[in-house]
Amino acid sequence: MTIRDKLIGGLVSMYLGAAVSPGWQRLAAIRSGRLRAYIQPDDPYSFLLCQILPGFCSSAGLKPDWIAVRAPDRDAEPEPDLRMPYAIRDAGWLAAALGLSFPDQPVIPPDSSVQLAAGILVAVQGRPDGLEIAADALGHLWAGNGDELAKMAAALQVPSPEAAASELDDNYRRLRRRGHYMGGMVEYGGRWYWGPDRLSYLGQRLHVNGLAVVDASRVDVQAGSVKCLEFYFSFRSPYSYLAIERSRQLGQQFDVPIVVRPVLPMVLRGLAVPRDKTLYIARDSAREASRYGVPFGRICDPVRVQGVERCLDGFVAATEAGRELDYIASIAKGIWSEAANVSRDRELRPLVERAGIEWQAVQGKFGSGEGQKLAAANREQLFGQGVWGVPTFCCGELVVWGQDRMWLLEQRLRAAQGGSV
């Protein structure tokens, strides 16, 4: 085994190994039957989680343990102003698909209402009916019912805003020490589940039946023509890799062209990614890859030695050859499942040729800067859509972020063709 192979093996072990907490802690958590959730008042997904958890824990025979946390640090959530409007829309779609409650006309809550909701959550932590009360409070929060929140707060004798904020801050730091970085999370036996999207994994692990399942037909999407499916992609995003073949299948199923729009990774845009976020994304991606049968796990970071820049310049040649999707599929597979170092010609070339593109055409683009210019333009378009991360898909007027919402894309494409919605 070469030194490089050892380094790659160490990287994969760090990314995909056991949870951060020691084995005895995981066993203790499992034996105690205790599930811990982290509820963030100004996070719409936490509202959905509050609705799901009581029934889930009852079915699984678990003791729910939850604490309220504040919004993530900036290193974990680099674009909070963009995320909030999108998260509200997305939570509405997800709530409809799962048959959960969400306001028909949700609002971005003012700070005064968030403070009231935070006080209520702090006041009912540890109560047997705490999650139900939290769900009621957060329902009022997202519906803009500040008066109802004030009535609840008065009846519960909530702590002062300063005391509540201090409690949320302490709890968030506990969350970071345990290995995660955002609210709306469930922790059980040393593993993390972003609810409600990932709670099904824990349900399968615990053999819980009757979990709410996504039913796209419940979501109201507008009909109308769709000329193409735009796919914002990053070579350093494992979720982008996981979405490639499913995007291709949607395009073939509905006879819609896929327009690939690559962007620079966050780290090359001056945005640091904390270690706990990197670890969670890698482990979660491994679960998703297993779910969809996508090869994954032998990873070589494409950022080093201008690997991403080379891939972006090569994408220009792939566009000229009309093989954009084949190109990103082959390169991403090399990065995420074959440990290919794309900064080296001898490892990038077979990936290029596997995509049906002449190596000389790609090689001729290296150092041109054309790929970076294209990525910068795509980034501006992405932000113009009110989204900041990848993969993002634009399908007519519908803009969705994440491979978790490809069921919504399918629903939109079906509506465009006059099918059942």
C-alpha cells in the first residue's frame, strides 16, 4: 500500500467511521431507550419534528428527551438570510407530503415572537407534554399569531428573554460538543438523524411501523410547460453526486433536457466548513448512497492542487461535445467512489475518456479559466433564485434544494405533461 493509499484510507475512516462518541456511550444510550432531539424555535423543520416525535417515540418504546437550541453558528449556516425564506417554503411542501400541519400563509417571525417561543420551549423542557406544547407554540409562531404566543407565555410563567437566550446558547454548545451543528436533529445511540427527512432511518433501525411517508400527490404544484431541468452542481458535493443518475432518469422519463450548471465549492468561495458538518455530511451521504445503490466511500478531495479548477475547465470541453451529464457523472464517481485524484492527468484522463470525451479536448482547456468564469456566473444565477447550496434544481418556476426533494421535481414534471398531481 502506498503512502497516498494510506492517507486516503485515513480520510475515509475519519469521514465514514463510527460516531464520535465512544462505543460505551452509544451502548448506554441504546440501553436507556432514550432519544434526544434538538428543537430550534426559528427552524420550521423543528416544528415538523415536534409533531412527529411523540407518536414515533410511543411506537418505538422510547423516552423522548429534547432541549431547545439557538440558531446555528455562522460557520455552520453561511447564508441564514437566504435559508429562512427557502426553509419555510420547503417545510410547507414537506408538511403537505407527510400529512403534517403547517400554516397556509407562513411568515418569517419577528424577533419578539421568536423570544416568546424560546421562553415557552425552555419552560416546558422535561415535561411529559412538552413536545405537544412546543408544537402548539411553534404553530402560532409560523402562523404569525403573536398574541396567542403571548397568552401561552403568560400562562406558563416563562423565563426572561435573557435567561431563555442563555439556556438556548448553552444547549447549542452542548449540541456542538456532541458532534452536530444545527437544530431539528435527533440523536440516538451516537448517530444523527435530521428530522423529519432522516427519521425513517431510525424507524427502520428500531423496526417502527406506521411512520409517515412522503406522498407527493398531497403537494399542490402549479402546472405549466417546463423547457428544461437546471441542475446546479459541485464536484465537491457528495449530494450532487448522488443526484446525477436520478436527474438523468427524470430527464429521460419526461423527455426534458438537463442543463448542468457547475459552481465552485464553498471552501473555494472563502466559506469554511466546520469538521462536525463535514463528518455528518459524509456519513449521511454514505447512508443515502446505500439507499439508492450508488457506489460511495473511496474519497479523494478534489479541492487539493486545483483539482476542482481542472474539472471545471474540462466541463467546458464536455459542453462543446454535448456530454455534460456524462462528464460530471464519470468525474464525480471517480472522486466519491474510486479515490481518483483529479489533479493528476493519469487519474483524470480515464474518467474523461469514460465519459466519451477526447482527452486532448479537455487538456486544451486547462488553465484557460473558462470553467471558473462559468462557475462564477452560475453562482450569481443560483443566488438570484434565492438559494445558495447544491444540488439545486430549477424546474419551471419551482426551485428546490437538495436531492431529498427530487420527488417534488417528479411531481412538477408530471404536472407539466398533464399527468395526475
